[in-house]
Amino acid sequence: MSGKFTRRVILAAAVSIAGSVLSVAQERDTSYSLTVFAGGGYTRNLSGFDTPLPGLKRNGIGGTVRVMWRPEHLLRVGLETGVTQVYSVQTKDVGTTEFGTTNFSSFLNVIPLALVFAMPLTTQLEGHIGSTSYLLFSRTESFGHKVTGFMLSIGFSAALTYIRPIGEDWGVGAELKWYHIEKSKDDNVMLHVIFSYRFLEW
């Protein structure tokens, strides 16, 4: 009897260990993922200007795309890009020169490329900070001539993202974001509608 009892105990222990290993393997299979976030919406320029700019428009639109690697621990990392209006200027009948007056228009847009670090604050709320490089591009038009310019800048970004799941892999929510562009001393805040999709899991 003792031999049969011992074999049963060993068999039960082996089944238990096998079940535990399978459970751990399953957990590991779902503990790493790649998730894409995409959205867009309203942006507002908060910068101060040394001289008033007639016709300054601080409101605009923008959009971003971000891919995040989400491991089993809290710290997540990813890359983000997009395009955002920084500000624009539109004024009619400007200037008194030998050529007369002209309509003046100008805009400044930015393409960010950010290395983003994120941590979950709650099950549906996540905080982000990013080390960001910005490609700024502008266009100015007056007296029938257009001038386009490009400039690179370092900076940083920060965001709060709320995502509500709407399926096993999909989510929808809102994001409050801040860009600081060092070279032009511009600050923009954005409020976006954002969608998420977990496209790879292992």
C-alpha cells in the first residue's frame, strides 16, 4: 500500500507541476505585446511672443501615431510620430511699400519623433514622457511669393492617455498631450480622440 500511495503522490505532484508550468507558459504567452495608438483632434499654442502678431491663430488640429512595447512589468517603451499645427498667421492689407499692400499668411507645423516611456496609473489610465526631436516646417506668403523653411529642434513631450476596452484587442479613449519645442520656444497642448489596437502578442 505504501508503494502505491507513494506513486500516487508522485503522480499527483507531477500533474500539479505540469499544470503550473503550462499556466506560467500561458501567462508568458500573453505578457508581451505591441500596441498601436492613433488619434487626432484639437491643439492650442500657449507660447508668448515678444511682439504682438496681428492675425495670430493659436488653435489648430493635429494627429499622432504611437507604437508601444508593453512587457509584463510596469515600464513600457515605444516610438511616436505625427503632425501638428503649432500656429498660423493670416492678415489682410499689410505693409506700406512701393509695391502697395498685400495679404500676409504664414504657418508653422511640426513633425515629432519621440522615444516614449509610459507607466500605467490605473487599469485604464497611462502616463507618458518622451524625449522628442521635432522637424518644424513653415511657409510664408506675401506679395505673391511663397517661402518655405525647415528647422530641427530638440524638446520633450508628456501625455495622459485614457483607454476604455471595446473588445479583446481594441480600445478607444482620450489623450491630453503637451509638446515643448526648445528652438522656437513653443508650447502646445492637445486633446485627442484616440484608438488603440493590440496587433501582436506573445
